[in-house]
Amino acid sequence: GHAGGGRFDGAVMALVALIDTAVYPVVFSAYATNLFPLTYWSAYGLQLAFIAVAFLVNASGTAVTDRFSQLLQVLTLVPVVAYVVAAFFANSATIGESKQLLQ
């Protein structure tokens, strides 16, 4: 490599992480707006709360961040598992009705 390449790569990765991280509160509040009626200011407050929680978790150290990451993974997988289990118990009439709706 060339001199200083590692610093450039690190700077680019930091910029990517900064932009990438800034997207999550917006996506979260947009999703929450679909579930609950949120005004502009309540969505903004939700975004600030999201950022505060993320900051506190990350500032608490790697052990806390690791546990929080595991919790989020479980919370993300629970709906997927629930849908898969529900699909096994769905009867063929329900599946047929779903196919008709899609046509």
C-alpha cells in the first residue's frame, strides 16, 4: 500500500459509520409513525430518545453493547419465528384465500 492509506481508510469508514448511524433514528421514527399517530415533534423526540439510548449503550462499554445487541437480535427474530410457526398451523383454506388475494 501507499503511505497514509490506513488513515484514509479509517476516515472513510468513520464517515460511512456516521452517515449510516444517522439513518437509523429516522427509519425507526418513520416505522413508528405507521404504527402510532406521531406529530412532527413527537417523531423528532423519538429520534432524540433513540440517539440517547444508542449513545448510553455504546458509552457503557463493550459488555453492555454486546448484551444490548443480543437483545435486539432476539427481538428481531421473534416475529420471524412467529410467522414461520403460524405458517405451519395455517390450514389450506387460509392459504388458498391468501393466494386469491394476491392475484
